[in-house]
Amino acid sequence: MGQKVHPYGFRLGFNKPWRSRWFAKQGYSKLLQEDLELKEDLRDRLKSAGVSSIEVDRPGNKLRITIRTSRPGIIIGRKGAEIEKLKQDLAKRTKREVFIDIQEVHKPELDAQLVSESIALQLEKRVAFRRAMRKAVDSALRFGCKGIKVRVSGRLNGAEIARSEWYLQGQLPLHTLRADIDYGFSEARTTYGVIGVKAWLYKGEILDSKSRRSGLSSEPEPRRMEPRRDRDRDRRREPQPLPGEASGPATQAPPSELPRPARTGGPLMPPLMAPHPAWKQEARTETPAETAPEPAPETKPEEEKS
């Protein structure tokens, strides 16, 4: 009871791609540590730019970083000055050729990470937590979200005992793999302590494999063999052929090859009509006495006359 799984990791490889895509035969731990430090430093450096996610690709000895943000102008700067400075700093630090791609988030109200960060920013500005949560829920539903859940935990309103409060609107199928659920977490550092903010957003179901995000395998799933017990039960249900019969599905012969009944001298009777009773057949063969013809007079031979 109470064991929760991360919504993103639960769907990883099904309808969610990996956020770090590279392969290393040697030095895996160093590259992983480098990825984590890069993402943490970029989040701290671009905190005011509304960064949703950071993805890392390593083609060869190069480094490609994809940043999804709601304010791309802050990262790019005037005439690209800020992004060029960021490239030089990362290249000097990692000693690799660095490429940075900026992707704009057109609807930040439907991004769970940005929703949680906006609530945390309001809590740091001493806004009432219920008001901030209700505002985020209403704006997400207004932009077409099918379901949203927001949860805050910590010393709410400066209380001495920490507690958790949450709001849920719409539907949120956490255990449905095909459901597109976005998850975000952030922390509000207030004067009373740290308040954690979590957000879940349900955007609908991903039914078609073509509409899944890039980076996933497009091969069909392997066919599962049905259990042996079910196969044996189906075989027992099928009618077994008699000895001497050919096995296989039953087929009906064409009308020209069907056997025809042998014709007799009597009248043809329908196959479903019952035969006439015996007393009716006797009554039909007998004729009444009035209409019966008189017998011819017997004639004696000529020898008796003489």
C-alpha cells in the first residue's frame, strides 16, 4: 500500500522518450555525472526563462543540448549574444563541440513542470497557497486539459506542523500506460522552510503508435503464446473426426453432387409431413356396395347342355 511510481519513468519507452540519449562502452559514470551537473547548472542559470525540460544527445564527440522553454528570448538574447556566450562556456567546460537547440513551449499552462514552478514562485511571494493552486487548476482546464492534480506539502501558512493539501479536477488515470500524463516537481524556499509542489496533468490517450514521441522503437510487439491450459480447452471443444473421415473443416457438397432419393411408384410425400393413418388408407381402397358392379353370370360348358 502507498507505493507510488514516477509517472514519467512508468511510461519510459512506451510513449515517453529518454531525456539523455547516448551510448558509451567506457566511462559511463563520468558521462552520466556530466549530464546531471549540466542540467542542474542550466536550470539554476536559466531559472527566470521558464525551462520545462533539458535533453542531452551525444553524437560522437559532440554535445547537443535541447532546451524547452516558455521564454526563448531570454535564453537567446539580443542578436543571439546570450546563447553564443552559453555555448562557449559549455564548450570550455566539457571540452567538446556544443550545439544548443531552443524549443518554445506555446502553452505553459499545460506543462506540469512550468505549472509547479509558477505555484512555487507565488508561494515565495507570500501568496495564499489555496489561491495559487486554484488559479493553476482553472487555467489548465480552460486551455483544454482533461485532468489536473496539484499537491503542496510543507509548513503551509507558516504552521509549525507540516501538512499536505491537494486539488484534483477531471480524470487522472495514473495506471493507464497509453495515457499521456505530464509530471512536474519544484520547491518553494520560504522563510519558514521548503514547500514542495507537485503537478500531474492528463492530456488524453495516445492510441496510434505513429503519434508517439520520437526516439521510440517502431517495431511491432512480439506475439504472445496463449497458455497451454487454454489451448487444451479449445481443442477439447472442437469436434473430433470419426475414424475413416478426413480431418479438416467441414465442407458442403455442391447441389449437383448431393444424393437424390430413389423414386418409387407411390406419390411423393413431403419429408416433414406425417404419413396417413392406416384406417384412412383402408377406407380409400374399399368401395361402397351400391356402386360395386354386378358379377357376370356363369356359363356352363356345352357338354352339360347335351
